[in-house]
Amino acid sequence: MKKTILMIVAAVTFAACGNNRGGQQPSDSEKQIEVAAGDSLAVADTLDADAWENLPEEPVLDMKTSLGTITLKLYSKTPKHRDNFVKLAREHYYDSLLFHRVIPGFMIQGGDPDSRHPEEGRHYGSGGPGYTIPAEFVKEYYHKKGALAAARMGDVANPYRESSGSQFYLVQDEQACLHLDDQYTVFGETVQGLDVIDRIAAVETDPYDRPLKDVFILSIVPHND
């Protein structure tokens, strides 16, 4: 059966996580990741503004995760997706979000803002910034290993195949993802860190593909040669 990359449409509207945890104190692991994310945020904030202002037509960004750094190049022929991803990264939108869906031999998916303060047993995939991005299918951009592509709602609810405003996935296995070409917008590729994608894809997951031990995006910043 062909696998698809979808944002899960929740039948129930969940309350926003925010900082209200019903009086519960964060666990040690949550404290550690908050410290790590805070450190990355401090580093990002001290970057020269020119690093963001003077990005090239095909910017290269470092996605720092709790399992290593993935360096991404964004494509010039998908400008709407490129510019949106840069905007969200610069605003720290992705900081502390989960890779909430991990399928070995297929892909790893993240970018749901509802996962910023993850709750045990909760499954993510329906969150976003409140808008979609028009599809930008470019024949030369395909689902090779390390490809960066946008998640989206299914064709019935989304006949124009518009992309999620924030959710994305990274291809681990090209052969398993060939059927996604011209179905989901590919807007970048991994130039360093394919081993990190493999490392994330290898983590143990529950029956809903969420890692049992959370894997976080710490920050996304311009690559510094």
C-alpha cells in the first residue's frame, strides 16, 4: 500500500498546549530540551543580521536537532516555499518542535507547532500557522534521499494540493517515495547530514509513528562555512 504524507485532520479540537500544564511540573527530559533549545535560541539571536538579510537565491540553513545537524539547501524555483521556510526559521517558529512522525524506510516529518510542549501519548500532525502555500511542482526536483518537501492535506479536502504552512518531511528512502513526485512540493535538499536523517528514522516509535523518545528541532539558522 502506498504511503502518503498528510496532516492528520483531528476529529476533536485540542486545547492549545502553551505553558499551562494543569499544574504539572515539567519532567527532567523536558527541562533538558528547554535548556538546549534556549541555548540554540541565544546563539541564533546573536547572529549578524546580515546572515538573514543577505541570503543567496538558494540559501543554505542548518537544522539543529537533538540527534545532530541537517544542512539544507532551499531551491530557487520554489520561491513561495523557500521564502516561507526562511521566514518561519528566522522567527524561531521551528525551535523546540518535534519530529512527530517517523517511518523508517520512508521519511521523517516535523513542523507541527502543537508539538512545542509535547504531551505523553498525544499524536501530532494537524497543526500549522493558519495558512497554506500554493503547490510549486518542478520536474527537476524529486523525492531523492534527503529531499525536503511540504506535507499537505489529502486530495479530497485539498484538490489543488496546496502545502501546509509549516509541516515538512525529509526523505529517507528514495525508492519508497517515488510515487510522491508531482504530488507534494519538493523545495530543498540535504547537503550534509544524511546520517542524521537515518539516525532519526531508526528511533523506536509507537503504533502511530511517534518516537517513544522525543526528537526535537532545536533551531534553524543560516549555515556558517
